[in-house]
Amino acid sequence: MKDRLEALKVEAIEKINESHDLKDLQAVKVAYLGKKGPITEVLKGMGKLSAEERPVIGAYANEVRDSIQLELEKKQTELENAAITEKLAKETIDVSLPGRPVKQGNAHPLTAVVTEIEDLFLSMGFTIAEGPEVETDYYNFEALNLPKGHPARDMQDSFFITEDILLRTQTSPVQARTMEKHEGQGPVKIISPGKVYRRDNDDATHSHQFMQIEGLVVDQNVRLSDLKGVLETFAKKMFGEDRKIRLRPSFFPFTEPSVEMDISCFKCSGKGCSICKQTGWIEILGAGMVHPNVLEMAGFDSKKYTGFAFGMGPERIAMLKYGIDDIRHFYANDIRFLKQFKNA
Amino acid sequence: MLISYNWLKEYVNVEISPSELADKITKSGIEVEMVESLNKGISGVVVGYVKECIQHPNADKLRVCKVDIGQGEVSQIVCGAPNVAEGQKVAVAVPGAVLPGNFKIKKAKLRGEESLGMICSLQELGVDTKLVPKEYSSGIFVMPSDAEPGSDALEYLNLNDHVLELGLTPNRADCLNVLGVAYEVAAILEQDAKLPDTSITASEEKAEDFISVSIESLEDNPYYGAMIIRDVKIGPSPLWMQNRLMASGIRPINNIVDITNYVLLEYGQPLHAFDYNRLGSKEIVVRRAAEGEQIQTLDDQNRSLKDTHLVITNGKEPIAVAGVMGGATSEVQNDTTNVLLEAAYFASSRVRAASKDLGLRSEASSRYEKGIDRNRVYAAAKRAAGLMAELAGGKVADGIVEAGKREVNMYSVKMDVSRMNNLLGTTITSEQTAAIFDRLGFSYKESNGIFEVVVPTRRPDITIEADLIEEVGRIYGYDRIPTTYLLSEARPGGLTASQAKRREIRKYLEGAGLYQAVTYALTTPEKSTHFSYTEDAVYPISVAHPMSEERSTLRMSLLPQLLEVLQYNQNRSMEDLAVYEMGSVFINRQEVLNDLPEEYVFVSGAVTGVFNEHLWQGERKTVDFYVLKGILEGLMSELNLSERITYESGEIENMHPGRTAVVKLDGIPVGLVGQLHPALQKEMDLKDTYVFELNATSLIEAETDQMVYQTLPRYPSITRDIALVVDQDLPAGDLFTVIQAAGGELLKEVNLFDLYQGEKMEEGKKSLAFSLKYFDPERTLTDEEVVTAHNRVLKSLEEHFGAQLRK
């Protein structure tokens, strides 16, 4: 009987090894270990054995059954692995095919530039002030030291709606409004970005609608040298750490002294090229110390408080930064133009 | 303002080159926009003497000249100019010479006659045609007879000069003349400015015997002075004067007119010369014009005047518009012998009014408008009278006949050195300050660091301490001001909640595949009212003086411009487009705009063509209503407003009546989403286009709860699916509402997962399949509870809509 079991074991293992798939294997399992299988048969015949033989054969039968079971499992794992491998092989794809595009737009370059400037000044403790685009003559001109009939009003031909209401020609009225809200108490530390409008014919360098960003600081002991510090920080962050700045005297009705700021040309580093018109310097913004009249009109004591203000054009900055040659591109919104500013 | 470098050097010692000078002037406050060399690449042009001039044997329009070009050398030159003649001194480009445009002169044969060079016109030497004196405008230029043959013609013609173009800000009208610039340059270079000679030798005759002057309003005309110059002989002015005028952009006319222009450029004082004999009276009366009064001006135009204009009259009728233009009747002509020279100070407001209304802007009017130096009027008059004696042989009658006050007192302004240093962040001493005021030619008194500065009348821009601080600062040099950092306490900056939300909305839409556009706020009156979804009466806001009809009226919607963006791109063969804009719209509810209109930030989008595409996998999804609605739903979720937003079908002008929803927040309209009306699509030649527009201001201002964390579910949920058969026109939204209400607390999620309307359905019916998810965060639900809730839902659906479960 022991021989019979031994033969069954050999036979079963042989069959197991011959199995090519899980189905074959299952058949082998049923054939040898099933209720009607030969081992069960053998065990059924145990009753005929002697009391001495019975535990020996019983133990041996279990041993054979366990070995076959073990072999079956081994083979099963093997076949499963093979099946997986085969399946994976069949599942292979061409990873070089293009992926499914994720729809993704981006910001307009002007927004990108404005946001960059906003974030820079936010990090310096400024807040962002806003105001209406349709303004009163008072805030757009008079509160900024530009009374009716002032020659400097010629500098900015305006879109008037009524005698007293116009499209703002600058974002400075936001400064006047903000100062007024502070009721003579400093500090004021704001920037005001926004759209402005002037009666210009649209061409490569002019636009009847454009953007401005202005800044204003009013406090006790604000100095022109501080303005220089803030502007230098701005210039380096926007145009590169090795930029130098230069202040030139200029004129704006709402500041005195007034300055214009040039930066050393980022293209040629000051040697002279077409971008800086051979001068080595590029005009970036206008600024100055807030005119005492403007402070007083907004309710600040100009003996106690001083301040500085600056203003710049995001279009100009974007044009310089990205080498854009025509201001009208910003407003035509050609999708091929807009798409270029993914990483701006 | 164009300033001749050579002319400037007459009043101030300049030892640096024009470009170095320009650099210094720019750094000190006046921007030199350009330094132009009058020599536009000329070499080899000499003075020649035309000894002989005969008709060319083979050409009617040519002459053959024998020209002495110095050192006894006589060259034969063929010349085509009609005015060439024997005895002239002319500019000759000899063989080897170069003219502007790198035009090289060579020996040539013209119709068989040898020609050794070219006799030049001023245009050929690079002078702008409109500056060339009329008599030489279509021929060669004839030089003065004392010009030396063989010498450099450019010297005679002042073509070795340089011209500085100043970009003057409105406060520096003092530099609208050569003397003013001389003062500025003197301060910069630490030199003294020299004044021109204004001495005159008066004749026995007295000016007051020839003319009387009266002024109606001293406010309009604070001062009027008249001088009489007799026996002048009209002719060309000397070449040096013509050269300077041309360098300054003024065409020479005749000696008398040139002198008034010359002194205008020199002193900044507008002057006018009348033909005394043609005045029509012996008096000058300055008064306001009568409404509709007529005058024929120098340019032979008849002009109708207004009562805001100031006129010079002969007591009866206008003979000039004050400060703007003279009249034709009293114009200086070739036979003029006696001249009345006007030197006056007119109020800038009067000159501006007339110059604007008549559309006449001149060198004179622009100077009056910007303000002239009151105390220089008389000096300028004497300077011009003296030149008329010297250059036109006139006799100056004694005295000036005046009305008003000739000079005004100078005022003083105080400046505290310590306050200056506080404002600039500098440590400039009183001594340094005093030295700078000396350089500027300002007189002052100083004690304990307080300066009391007498401001010269040429600098009316200086009225307060800050103006003096700027003067000291700029001459001291802004590059010497240190760089410091604000002393004020550090306060956190940061975006307001509204600003942060606007950025969030932009980021979301870009993430959803839309490109940001920025368009113009001004549109046509017609387009300004498109896409209005409010019921209120609104009035378009138009600007008073638009540049064009296209840009005349403020927008009330962003969509018309976004559609133009689509159009622009489609015209350039870009078909698949998705754009959005965030910007202000302007709503006016007043019939007459007295107060500022309401401004809202809107955010709008327009999408056309394929929205999702992955061709090799067969995916190609054209935009439809649900693409845009999905974007809005995501946005509302981002803004934590999903629960309060509803979409209700609505009819809006220019929108597809069956494919448009009004977006409501708490039941109040805040926007729209849908397809453009096919008629408008056709009109604009657009493909199927879907748009949305939202009042971002309303969405941002809506109060939302602070976000609160929800514990993750610890108990399983139970999902039940139902397929319902309902009437075809029943909106799915209604089913959602009823299901949610009937499901009660336990029903946490309802999703529509199938919509079928087709052949297999009974006529007029459709099937919708929903998946309902029940759960209780506190415990495991029993089947019984779910069944109760679910049956409630089914019953309610049947009661409301007669909805049957699909079999």
C-alpha cells in the first residue's frame, strides 16, 4: 500500500509538472486529491490494515497528500506568474504616443506683469488700493494739484463724459481717495494698479486705454532717498540684480521734487544698444515727493507728513521685458500671442 | 524746443561737445531728446563765384557756368537751377565732395558739356524744404557777396552747427528761448550768462506823436508796449540770422519779420510788426472781440471771433488776434517803410481760448499759453528795435508808448536747509546751498540755515519751498543722493478678501482651459446694451469727444468685445477658442449723469469650436452648453456658493432662446450662460459659440460661511439607483429638487447618471436615471430606514410629476 501511495505521488507530481495552465492543474488536483481520487481510495481501504500498519500508512498517506498539495501550490504560483507575465506582455503600450492634453489657459501678459509687481510690493508691506475708472474731475485733476486751466492738463487729453465726470487719465485719483480716507493719519503705503484712458490715436506706441501702477507712501520722515531705495529694490527684482538706477529731475504737478527713473539697460548693460537708444539707460517710471498742496488737500499736515509717489506703465514694462514691439498686441488678444505667456 | 549749439555759445561759455552738454542738461532736469548735427554727411562743399553763365548749347533748361572756386581755379559747372546767374556767390560741391545720403560728386559730361561739380540748393545740403526761404525754394541758394571763394561753405551756412531738441515739461517754459537755456546751462557749468545788447540810438522823433495805446481790461492784457521804427527798408535778413532761424525750425521771410521771430527765439517774447502806414488810424485799442466779429488773418483766412477772444484794434476794427496771429490788412509788405512794433503781455487764458477756437497754434501763442517773463517784455522790444535799426536801416522813434504796468515786483520764497535735507535724505550744507543759488542766478538772504530767495520772473514755476528744494537737489545732483530704506514701522501688506477672490477666479478659469483676454472698455453705443439681463432701465454712457464711433460708449457687458476677440482669431484661421475676461462694466441708472455710474467687476467667457481633443484616441468634443455650465459649477464650488446658485432657463437678447440660463444667486440674477443667438452668430460670422457672464462683484460680496472640516464617514453608505419615466419637457432640475426634499436628512448625494429620450420611449416621455446615496454619519443605517426614505422619494416623484419607475 505504501508502494501504491509512492507511485501515486510520483504520478501526480509528474502530471502537475506537465500542466500548462491553471485548468490542467485544477484537473490534476481533483484527480488526485478529490473525494473520489486515488488517495481517498487508499485511505478508505485503511480499515483492512492491521492496527500497527494503520498509523504508519495513515501518516504516509498524509505525507503524500501534503507533498502533492505543496507541488500543486508551487505549480499554481508558477502558472499564475506566467499568466501575469503573459498578460502584462499583451498589455504593453507605446509610451511614446502623445498624452491626453489637459485644457489649460493662462493669464494675459499685462495681468502677469501687474501680478508680479503687486506681489513684490505686497512683500514690502504695501496694500493694494482701487478706485473707479469713471472719475470726477476733482479726484482726477484738482485734488492732484491740477486746477482747471492748468497747462499740464494739456499733457493728457481726456475722455470727458460730462463737465465733471471723465474716464480717469491716471490711477492717481486712487491716491487722493485713499489719503482722504486716512483723515490726516499716516502711514499710507499703497500701490494702485488699474486701467486708464486718454484721447490718443491707437498706434504702435499709443493706446487710448492702457494700464498704470502707482505707489504712494505718506508718513513722517519719508525722504527722496527712501524713494530711491524702494525703486532700486523694484528695479532689481523686475529686471535683474545687477541693474543700476538713475534719477533725473522731471516735472509732475502732484510731486515736488519730481524725478524720472532710468535703469541701466538689461540688454547691453549700459554699453548702448537699440533698446536703450544708445544711451545705456531705459526710462521706466516717474516719481517724486508728494506735493504739499496734494497732502494738504487730502487732509494731511504737510509740515508733519511727507511722502513719495511713483507711477509706471505695465505695457511698457511688459514690452521691455518680453521684447514686444507693438502696444496694440495687448488689446488684439490674438490667441497665438496670449498662449506665449504660459510661463510669464 | 530746438536750440542751436552755436547760438547758445554766444550767451554762455561752453567748452564741451554738444553731446556732453546734452548729457549734463538731461541729468539736471531738462531732457535733451536728440542732438542733431546740421551737417548730414557733407564734405567738400566750398564757396564759388559765378564768373560767367551762358545757355547750354544742347539743353534748354541747363546753363554752363564758369565758377571761381578759390585760389584762381575756375571750373566749368553745368547747372539746372533757374535762378543761377553771373556774379552770384554759391555753394559748390567739387568733384570728390559728398552730399547727404552719401551722394558722391564726380566729374561728368552733361549733354556734351563737361561739368566739374555741382552748384547746390539748400535742400541738396540737407535743409528741410519748408525752412528754405521762398525765393530759393526751387533753385540754388545765393550767399552774401562777401563770401570768400574757396572757403568752407558750411561755415557760412552754419551747417557745422548742432541742434539740441529739448523735451520741456510744462513748468519749464523759461527754456522756450535761447536766453533761458543759457541761464540753465550757466548754472550747470558754473558759468555766467551774458545778455544781448539792447541799446538803441533813438531819433529826434517821439513815438507818442505817432501812436496812442489803450487797454480795455488789464486782466486780459496786463501790459502793451508799442515802438515806432521809421524808414525801414524791407529785404532779406543777414545770413547769420537766417541760419539761426532755420536751425530753430523757422523759415526766413524778410528782415523785419525775421527780427521779430529771432527775438522771440532769443527772449521768448512774442513780438508783432505792423505796417504803421496801413494801421488805418493812430491808435491801438486792445479789447475783447464782439461775438461774431470778423478778421482776415495773415494767412488770408476770414475768421469769425468770439467774445472770449482778445483783439488788437485800430480803434475801429480788429487788426490782430492778440498773441495768436496778425491781420492781413496791416501786414508788413515789401513796400513797408514804417513799422509799429508790438511787445505785450497777454493773459494766457485769452490766448489759449482764441488759439484753440481758431485752430491756430504758433510759436507766439504757445509761449503766451505757457507764460512768458513779464519783466523781459521791454528788453525784448528794445532788442528788436535795435536790430531793425541795424539790419533794416530803420530810425527808432524815441520812447515806448505803453498801457498797463511794464514790470512786476519779484517775490521771495523761504527755504529751510534742514527741512531740505529731511526731504531729500541728504546732508547739504548752507554754504553748498548758497553756492547753488549763486549758480542759478537767484539772489537770497540767509540766516541760521533759512534762505529767503528772490525768485527771478523768468522762473514763475518756483512758488513754494519744495520748488527751491528741487532746484538745489537737481543742481547738487540726484546721483549724489544716497539710497536708504523707509524708517516707518513694518506692517504686513496683503490682498483684501475681494482681491484674493478675484485672483482665485482667474486662476480657476485658466485652470479650466480659458485664456485671459483684456479688451477695450469703450465700444459702440449699439453694442454697449447687448446681453443685458437686468430689468432696470439703464442709460448708455458716451464720452463727449470720442476718437471714433467704435470707441465711444462704455460697456455694460464684456461679451461684445470677447466676441470680437473670437472674430479676430477666426479671421486668422484659429477656430477652437476659449477666452475669458475680468473687467469693469459701467451701469448708469440716471437719465442725466450727475453722480458717478455704478461699476462692477464682471467675469465673462466665450468658447467656440473643439474644447476637448485627443485625436488618436478618437476624442473630439465640441463645446456645448454643459461644458460651460460645468465650468461655472466648478467655479461656484470654488467660491463656496454651489448651494445658493440656480440656473433657470431665460430669454436674453442675442442669446439662443432655448439654450440659455439665467444664473441666480439666492434667487437674484447674477449672470447668464448659454449659446449665442444663431442670428448674431451668423451676423458676426462665428461658429457655434457659448458664453457666460457673471457679476463677479456680487459673487465676491456674497457672505459665505467659514469652511468647516467634516469628519470622514465611519459608517457605510447605501446607494439606490432609480430610473424614472417623465414628461419630455420636465426640467431635470425640478426632479433634483423634489428628490432632495423627499429624501430628507439621510439622502446625502443625488447624481444623474443616464438620460434617454428616443425610440424606445413612449411619445413625449424621457427617462432619467438617478443614483441616490444615503448615509448617517453617526451610525450604520438599517435597510428599513433606507427603504422608508427611498419610498418617500418615489411617492413624492409620482405625486409631483407622475413619474413612473422605468420597467
